[in-house]
Amino acid sequence: MSVPQDTREQKRRTYYIETYGCQMNEYDSQIAATLLDREQVQRVNSPDEADLVLLNTCAVRENAHTKIYHRLQHLKKVRQRGGKVAILGCMAQNLREELFEKELPVDVIMGPDALRNLPRLLNQSEVAAEKSFLKLSRQETYDDIFPAPRAQGNPISAFVTIQRGCDNFCSFCVVPYTRGRERSRPLKSVVSEIQQLTQRGIRTVTLLGQNVNSYRFEKYDFADLIRAILDETTLERLYFTSPHPKDYPEKLLHLMAENPRFCNYVHMPLQAGSNSVLRNMKRNYTRESFVALVRRFREAVPDLAISTDVIVGFPGESEADFQETLEVMDQADFDSAFMFAYSQRKGTIAARLYEDNIPQPEKMRRLEEVIRQQNERSLRKNQAYIGRVVSVM
């Protein structure tokens, strides 16, 4: 006797998710999990147990693409037994139909703004009819979805996204093309999520966005949002990432200096210390203005810790340009840094305008040097804490 279609569908109610890339991707995976949980879809711990396998992907670094391609080869057996494999996130949005053209074991691709379609993927007929969900939105902020601490995976810390997309169009970056234009989440939605998190035991939150300090919803800016969180929640520690050096509101410095719950740590992406490279990167600040910003922060906020991002080997970067980056890093005296060799990304301004003309061995030499110097700096900073008593979670 044949099994009714609705009975077969009811049995296909398990999913598994893997996340690659940044903290924004981690948060998006939590949104995906919450959406599927609402539909009583059971999360499992292995792709071997899942009817639906989700890979939430990154498009920023080439090695992230390579990891996904390799991982997909191991997931062929999911499809062989009738399961479905979906690519979510920035890689899906950036490479689009290429993922199908390469004949990879992929059933569906879905961009970051299309996650509300996830429950449909458990419907066999709908998956057969539609394989791409890639429309970018000017409104979607998922402001009604508050991932539970269980989905976040940490008993005391959580991430909260306050903003999606980006309007900066730095020449090396794919984010405006994979996550769309900048839009901010309602202030009350952010505060409500943090209130719920603290009620469930979360003690520290990091606010996420591509350019958090440009947050603006109605009459509220980023400093207003920070003050509302401090005033209206019992959260013990508040952090944020990632800002842009071009538009820090001055009152943010004073809030950080005044309130110990607003932690004295800031991520300040340098990217390069040469004005000519910064112009080609379309970063909209100079080395001089960056160093002045660092100085203002350090003067205003006691015991401030600053981290940064640096890219070496950008097209046209001379040895003199590279030395200027080392000089600015020394002047800024960063506590830590995320350091990378430039890799060209499809769809970026840099890929269209500039030849990737720095040989890979030279990129790696520069990367090794910047890492060596930063490690020395970080060691000195850390050694300063020997013998001190500090409060930890």
C-alpha cells in the first residue's frame, strides 16, 4: 500500500546546519535555526541524520569557497538517500547560478535576505519548482526573530545584529552585493531582544553590523541605541563590531568613558596605512585622520583596548606603501589585529578596476612581517597585565 504524500512529508522534519565566516553569519544561522524550530523541525547533530543540510557560507575569503566545495563532495550521500542540500549566505548570493553550473551536489541556493523561505525547503514539490532565493531586500532586518540562547550556543555571551547590509562600497569588499544596502533594525526590537537574553542568563552581548556606528533608525543614532541598552536592560557587559573609522559619533567616546558596562574595547579597521592605497580601497579616510581618531579614543577612555583589520598586498601596493602600514600600526599601538593577504573577490570594484599584480610570495612575506610585529606588540600589551587583578566572567 502506498504511503500518503502528507505522511511522507511529516517524516522529513530534521535539519542540520554548518556555519562558515563571520559573526554575522553565525547570527544568521541562529535566525535560520529559530525559523525552522518554529515549524517544529528538529535540529540534529550530523548531516547523516538530516533531511535538510544547510551550509551558511562566506564570500569574503577565497579559502572559504574552497572549504565549501570540499565539504559538498562529502555531502553527496545526503542527496543519494533523498535528502536536500542548500547553500545559504554570501557565497550563494555572490556566485549564484555558478554553483549549479559546476554540477555540485546542491539543491537550493538562498541569500541572506531570503531566510524566511527556509520552511518551504522541506516541501518536495516547492524545492523542485524553485531552486534560487536571491532577492535582496531594502527592508528585511528579521526584527521579529530573537534567537534563543540555546541557538546561540554560549551560556553567558550572545551576538545581536542591529543592522544589515552596507553602503560603503569599499573596493575590496563584496558585502554590498551579497547583503544589500544598509538598513537598521528598530531600536525597541534590539532592546527587547537583549532584555530577553538577560532574563535567560546572558551577561555579555556584542552588537553586530557591517558599519554599526552608522546605525540610524528614525531619530536614533548608534550612541542613542547604546544608551537605551544601558538604561533599559540589566546587561553586564556590552561590546560592538564592526565600525568604520569615518563616522564615529563623538558622544560614543563619552559613553564608553562614563559607563563601565559599555566595555573599553573598540575594533577600528585600518586596512592600510598608505593614503594612496586607502584611496584605491575607497575607505574615505586618511592615515592622519585614523591616527587622530585613535588618539582621541585613547585620551577619552582609560585602559582602552583597540583591535584592527589589515590587508597587505592590495593591487599597486609598493614596498613604501607597506612600510607606511607598519608605521601606522606602530603609532596606533594596537592590542590585536586580524591580518590578511589580499585575495580578489568576484564582483568587487577592485576586481573590475585593478590588476592583482602583487606576487603571492611577496604578499606572504608582507603578511608574515606584519604578523611578527603585531605579535610582539600584543605580547607586550599582555605582559602589562601580569600581577594585576581584573574582573572576568
